[in-house]
Amino acid sequence: MKKKIRLSALALGALVLLSACGRGPVTSSSTGWDQLVYGFGRAIQWLSFGGSVGIGIILITLIVRLALVPLYNQQMRSSREMQELQPELKRIQKEYADDRNLQYAKTQELYKENGVNQWAAYLPILIQLPVMMALYQALIRVPALSQGNFLIWNLGKNDGTFILPILAAFFTFLSMWLSNKATKEKNAFMTATSIIMPLFIFWIGTRFTSGIALYWAIGNAFQVAQVLIFHNPFKIIAERERKEALEKERAAKIRKAKKKAHKKRK
């Protein structure tokens, strides 16, 4: 777990540093990261039907999210599988508490036996981060986008109405709440994250441009719909309860049969 946290922090730090490296306008002659930023800006302009940059941001956000659907589905499946393995993982941690190498080997063996990829949950995050950073820089470094307007917002400036940051934070909270709803064993870290992350997104929405807040609001609203369609927690809970009821019924029948057999022997 510590290795995963360090990896995620390193990736995030590198991307933040990369996005902060350039502040000047980007052009078709730009190279490296700036070329990616320029390409992102051109894509938004191409999708800005009727000259509306907001429509361009919404459409490119939906395109990116649709492209990431298979990865997010894999992430959700992996997370659910990890939750199912928690009792076994705790047993291994307790049984091999004095031998970390053997504990690691047994944990990896358990993952392999159950076909679980512990890194699957991080791939969508690592793909999304550069997209968000490129979008942020495109909105401030492509002159045509920094002048764009959508409804009541100037997408190159902060949202003084706080509507977009609130929507972004709300959909972030809702998507996390739905994602964690069917989790068997909730912990303090999970609860804290579901509170801290929406607040962090709200802060980003107020500090960064309205275009970024619009991106987060649309992206997380899409994720809410995606969770409800592909990984509906209410359906998962209902199915789990159905299976548990069947298992209890089967166990009761076995006990009843054993009692009858015991009486006959007497």
C-alpha cells in the first residue's frame, strides 16, 4: 500500500511540476508537453460548435470519459474483488506478521489465484491526470480558449458565482459515495477521503478557471451515471443479500438433515 501511495504521489507531483513549467502561449511549432497542450486546445476549438468553448469542453470531456469506460469498469471490478479478499488478506497479515517477505509472497499468491490485479485501480487515474493538466494549460495558454464564454461564465476566469465548483464538489462526493456504498468493510481512511476529496475539488474549482470547474463537474456527473449503470451499488447489495439468504437457507437445511440423521441413529 505504501508503494502505491508513493507512486501516485510521485506521478501527481511530476504532472503538477510539468504543468507549471510553461506559462506562455503555445503554437503549432511548440514541442514536447507544449505540443500536447496545443493539440488539446485545437481539439476543444474543433468541438466548439457555434463558437462555444463551453460546448467544446463538455464534448471533449465526454469523449475522454467514454474512452476511459473500459478502464473504469476494470477499476471498479478490481476494487470490488479486493474488498471480497479482505478477510483472507487480514488472515495472511495476522498469520505472517513476523515475516514480511512471506506475507508479501502469500498476498501475491492470493491475488494470482483469484485473478486480481492490485494496480488496476490506478491506471485510470494516471491517464486522467495528464488530460486534466493539458486541459488546464490549454485554457490559459491558448488565447482563443482563454477568451471563451459559456452561459454566464467566462471560462478563462474564476467562477465568481461558485456554481460550477459546488457542482463539481457535489458530483465528486456522490460518485465516491456510490462507489463505496456496496463496500463490505468501510474504514476511517475511506470515510475521510469521501469528505476531503470533494472539498479539494471545490477548492480547485474556486482557485482555477471556470473551464476546469466545468470539466470536473461534467466528468464527475458522467462518473455518477457510469457507476449507476455498470456497478449499481443497490443492485450489488441486493444480490449479495440474496446469496447470503440462500447460503443461510442451505446451512439450515444441512443442520436439519444432520439432526434427523442423528435421531435415526438413536
